[in-house]
Amino acid sequence: MASSMLSLGSTALLPREINKDKLKLGNSGSNPFLKAKSIGRVTMTVSVKPSRFEGITMAPPDPILGVSEAFKADTDDMKLNLGVGAYRTEELQPYVLNVVKKAENLMLERGDNKEYLPIEGLAAFNKATAELLFGAGHPVIKEQKVATIQGLSGTGSLRLAAALIERYFPGAKVVISSPTWGNHKNIFNDAKVPWSEYRYYDPKTIGLDFEGMIADIKEAPEGSFILLHGCAHNPTGIDPTPEQWVKIADVIQEKNHIPFFDVAYQGFASGSLDEDAASVRLFAERGMEFFVAQSYSKNLGLYAERIGAINVVCSSADAATRVKSQLKRIARPMYSNPPVHGARIVANVVGDATMFSEWKAEMEMMAGRIKTVRQKLYDSLVSKDKSGKDWSFILKQIGMFSFTGLNKAQSDNMTNKWHVYMTKDGRISLAGLSLAKCEYLADAIIDSYHNALLYWETPIEL
Amino acid sequence: MAMSIRNSASRRAMNQISNDFIGLRSMSSWWKSVEPAAKDPILGVTEAFLADHSPDKVNVGVGAYRDDNGKPVVLECVREAERRIAGNAFMEYLPMGGSVKMVEETLKLAYGDDSEFIKDKRVAAVQALSGTGACRLFADFQKRFCPGSQIYIPVPTWSNHHNIWRDAQVPQKTYHYYHPETKGLDFSALMDDVKNAPEGSFFLLHACAHNPTGVDPTEEQWREISQLFKKKRHFAFFDMAYQGFASGDPARDAKSIRIFLEDGHHIGISQSYAKNMGLYGQRVGCLSVLCDNEKQAVAVKSQLQQLGRPMYSNPPLHGAQIVSTILGDQELKSLWLKEVKIMADRIISMRTTLRESLENLGSPLSWEHVTKQIGMFCYSGLTPEQVDRLTREYHIYMTRNGRISMAGVTTGNVGYLANAIHEVTKSA
């Protein structure tokens, strides 16, 4: 698929590809480890036989997490990490929310135990997370139509849903935006769920290709799963308008597709939890059945604790009960039960009125800083770039990320010449940008946009 | 399998379901074909226990340690570690392979503090979601890189082992392990199975404190097993969930692994801190694979990370930090070793008391196995029907295979437990 080339770099090798490759493993029928192959090297005295994992090649670096690793290795003073989407303060330091520190201290004082959570996770967390998403007292919650289980952040929650799809909708496809978060494809690949793409990003406008999106969703076979970003689309930062969301819901209902929301930035996009949940709530109003994966990595800064949830909105409480039981059956052989720490933090924060308000304030602050940085970057670009290029897309985009419109060659220039680390699809994380660095970044972007070809002699990809 | 159809595959049922799927009636549920899943046999026991209102109820179901008051325990060393790390400024994503420090310390426990394999960087290792996550990663790894292979699993084993390799789509075979007549190890049958398995087979071994039986090979038997594995060029994958918890001495509990390493096997190990550090809910563990050389270890590690990325991206931090704080500090580590021994000793003493109580009650059966078996579990030999009676009549909860979690036995309930067991078995 040509379009997938524009999006993130290499994904995980499919098992088939690995087999085809130089690995001498897995030939059908015979056990390759039995072959008496002449290896032409000295066998170590302590080893019994050459390793059966001999032919395993190095996996490609993860296109997103690999960026941070490369950044760490760079010794240049001016280096800037705009790779992974983790919030930074103006001083470019990681930020642990005050409300999180409070919650942890409370938990320590209380002396909570460390017993296994049930497979579905912490009940108080599951309740809180569904209410945050749909609004407390929403009919789907009151009528117990939502199956919610705690998952390992967004990734883990998506994976549970993907496994459910594979098991109960064999052959059904997931249609994902072009581009999308790089790990989406890995998740569906490893879950063996086929996927295809719907048009999303329009490089000409550096905006949404709405017509293309609607057309492609319409064209997907009835009953496909449509992966939607609830807010703050990753990697582009381009969200549909409220009117466009209505039309998206229309066409999904028309084609009897199943919406599948990835909500990784609730509260982080606009600064308001409710506003950022508007798309999801619109679909809930329609009485549709759909999935929502949530993550607290960004909005509560709990990246490392892997806390999220998968919600399946069903048309009946009975269906929700059955679906929940099957989600548990998928989770048990993956990790048995989810980690407790992050779940307790969320439950404590949301469950206490004071802490909840404090959280909302800190979230507004984080989202606010990003908006400020966007503005400064835009202003710097406009004042420095004399070509007349329209940079307003920076202001129209929302959330942690901005799709700069830089192609791979230009992105490479950003890194190789300017020591600005970003993903090759042209995505920068504004969360890693300080006001102080905006001018430097503007210089780098302008240079890369206009001159990269001259430096690196790579053809432009459109 | 996926679309389970309640009626036999009649045309009408098929049409109904395909109509639903195509969605001609837009409000009908997508989930009609989703059956309620059976309750997990182990975790389901605790659920039932919690729902019981009898004041006499005893939970000897799930394997989580309890103190002599029947209360969950958070180790002192863990509390202290938590105090030290609370509110720390670091909550960023761990690298995909997890906490480097935690993994380093964990490998030392399994391979030995001065292991040449660690020095030579031949161990590919990643932090995993406790033992379950480590086994699952290995199963997925096995599927991806040895796609024709099967896994040999002992009978019986922890029930989730079957789920793990099944969901990883690795075919399973079994090997003899538990000998019901002696309530011990069926060593000769085990060796036969090892011998008869095709060369180069993958075997799942419990490093110590076999779950659910508590029956471990002796050191001599481990040596024989290792020699036969050598002859057959089998791959040994060790699930070590109870290091330190079995005998009270972590080095001793790792003996089986050390024997295999000495004999030159390239093994895989799943390690868990759920029991021995009481970090159950934190989900901290480690998967390691011993490779030929550093280069291969780097490649294997990268592939393990690749398997974890679409499952959870990177593993949780908190538990890993607790582990590395404790093991990286001399004092805390000593405290931990003391506390592990206390837990193991309490269990051993409960075994003794339970056995003596049963013998004093005049039980016609032999209860020798209660003290011969080791670790958290005792395979009592009780039948499912006897277990059901224990639950119905005495509000005693255990899994239906007769596995008693000795960690749930206290000086307060051992008499009641012995009496109840005696009652349901005296006419056996």
C-alpha cells in the first residue's frame, strides 16, 4: 500500500516475512535444530549445541520509542527531542502531576495491600473511567450496557479489543486512518486482525481529507470496525469538526460498521474532559454499539504505570456481561490481572472532589502550555519564513502533536542537521517543545522544508 | 470456534447470525454469539469465598500468602522501598525491555551473582508482566521463531499454562509428573516421556515448588533429567514463580536451574516477584533466554521487545522500582531475605501441624505428602466431590483438584481444616 509508506516506518515483521527470510527456522516438517549443519566455528566448550535461536535477526528499532533512544545517544548541545509524546514542562523536564504525588502519598499512608486485582481490574477504577468517558449517570452506564475492564494503558486495551474482534468476528476488518499511530498496525497484525486504511490526512492542505474519509468508510465492507481517534488525532493533530463528526456517525450507522475509538488524550486536547469526550458521547447518543480504548498516560502523566481501559458499549446488559467475561478470558493468558498502582491513583484522584478539581486544573495547565507553544511556533515561522507559505495549520491542529508536512527526507534533515528528533512521518511532539526553543525549531523547519533536497539528494515524496 | 452457534448449525441459525452480522436490523446486538466465559477455576474460588457470609469460612484457594492471622502481608522491605520512591519525579515510559536495573538484579537471582553468562552478556532478558507475562512472551516468541514446535507441559500444572500456550497457538503435549498413588513424583514415567519426545522438543519445567502439587524432583533426579535432556537436545523452559518461597533460601530454590546451566543447556526462565516479594498486584517479573553470545542475545532481546510492544508497549514501573530499590540496597536485600524465610518457615510449620492434626484425629489415610511436598501448595489427594463437600458443609474454599494453598492455613484455622478434611475422607 503506497499510503502506508508515508506513514510511520517499519512495523513489526509479520511472522511470514520472518520465515521467508534468512532464518533457518520453521521449515515445515522437519525440526531445523536437528540438522547437523556445519557452522564453521568453534563450539564453545560449555554449550551443548548451537542455539536454536541462531538465525534470529535484530528487530528494527521501534519508529517512535526508537527516537528517544537515538536522542539519548546524541551529544549535541542543541538537540531537541520532539519524538515520543510525553509531556514536558517549559524547562523540558518530565512532569509528575501534583495530584498524582498526593494520591501516592495517601496510598502509602493508608498502607494499601498488594493483592491481585481481579482479572477485570480495580472496580473503583473501572467505574471512574467509564463515568469520565460517558459522563456520570449516562444511560449506558445506568443500564449497565458498558463492559469495562482495566487494560494496560491504551496499547493493552486496544489489544484486548483486537483479540475479541479476531475471536468473534473472524474475517472482519479494522479500517484505520492514514496515517495513524504506528503501533495500531502492530497491534492488529499481532492479533491477526486484517486492516485497511481510510484517507485522513491531506498533504495539500495539511488538514483533513474529509471527502476521502467518508468515501473510504462507505466503501468498507458492511460491519467493518472503524478506528477513530476520539480527540487530538495522533500523529496529525487534525480532528474532525463537530459537524463532521455527525456526518461520520451517519455513514457508520448507514453501513452498519462498528466504531472503535482510541481515546488517549481526553482532557489533554482542549483542556476539558467533557469537551474532549464529545465525539464518543455523540455516538453513545445514537444508541450504537462500539468500543472505546482509554489511556491515562498523558492526561494523568501516568505513562509508566500502564493504566487504561477497554469499554464495549452493548445494546443490552446481558451482552455486556458476556462480552466482559470473554475479555477476561483474553486477558488471563496475557498477564492474569492488571497492575494495581496506576489504577489506584486514578481511582483516588477521581474519587476525591478536591483532587479531581486539582487534576482538572493541572490538565488545563498542560493543555494551555501546548497551545501557547503552538502560537509561538506559528509566530516564529511566519516572521522568519519569507516564502509566503501558509503555516496556519499549526494553529488549527490540536493536542500534543503537530504534523508538519515534512516528508521523510526533510524529517531526516531535521535530525541530521539540526539535531531535532521527530518521527519520520513529519510528526513533532509539541509537548517536548519549550517557548525558548521555538525560534530554533522554526529555523530548522524552514530550512528542512525548503532545502532538504539540496542537502540529501532524495526525491520528494508527495 | 469463534462464532459459537447455540443450535446445531441449522440453516435458520446460520441465517440469523449472518443477518445480524450484516446488520439488516440496525439495533440488534453484535454480540449475540458471545457466550459467557467459564469462570477461571482458580480466581473463581476467591470470588465464591468473598460471597460467602459464614464466619467459619476458610480460603485455601488462591496462592497468595497470608500471615498467621489470615491477613495479606506487605513486606517491610517493600514498604520501605515504597517510602523511598513515593512521589519521585520519574514516571516516564520505561524502555520496551523494562527497568534495566530490575532485570539485572533479577538475573543474578536466577543465574547466580557471579554468573559468567551475565558477565558475557549472553542472557537476553526483558521485564515482563509477572510470571504470566513472561510465559506468554516466551510462548509468543516460541511461536514466531520456532513455528513448528510444541510445548510439553507437566500433568498437572498451573491451569493458566494451558491458556497461555493455547492463546499463543503453540500446540501442547503433556508429560507425566504427579504420581497419585504416592502423591509424589512419577519419575520413571517422566523420564520415559522425556526420552520418547522427539529430539529438540520444548519442555516446561517448574524450577521449584511445583504448582499445584508441591512435588519437586530431588537434586539427583534433576541431574538425571538434565542428562537426558542433553541426550535428547531438548529445550528447557523454567517457570520459577517461588524462588525463596519454597525452602526459604533463594539459592537453594534455583538449584534445578543451576544444574541445567552447569550442564550447558541454553534455557529460558520466567521469574515472578508476586509471591516471594508479595508484589502480586504489581505484576513484576522477568523473561530471560540464554543465548550463544552477546550478539545473539541482543537480537533475541529486540525480538522479545517487539512482541511486547503490541501487547502493552512497555511494562509498568512501580513494581519494578520496588524490586530494584530492594535488591540494589544491601540492607533492604538482607531484610528481604529474612522476610522470605519467615514466610517459607511459617508454611513449613503449617504443613507439619496439619499433618500431625490429621494423624492425631486418627485418619486412616497417610498424610505424609503434606510435609514432603514443598512450597505454597499441597496436593491433598482430595477428590472433586470431597472438595465440594468441604465447601458446602464447612465453607472451606479450594480448587477442585484438591490443591490446598498452605499460605491460607493459620494456627487459628488448621484445627478446623484438619477436622473437616478428616470428616470427608475418613470413610474413603
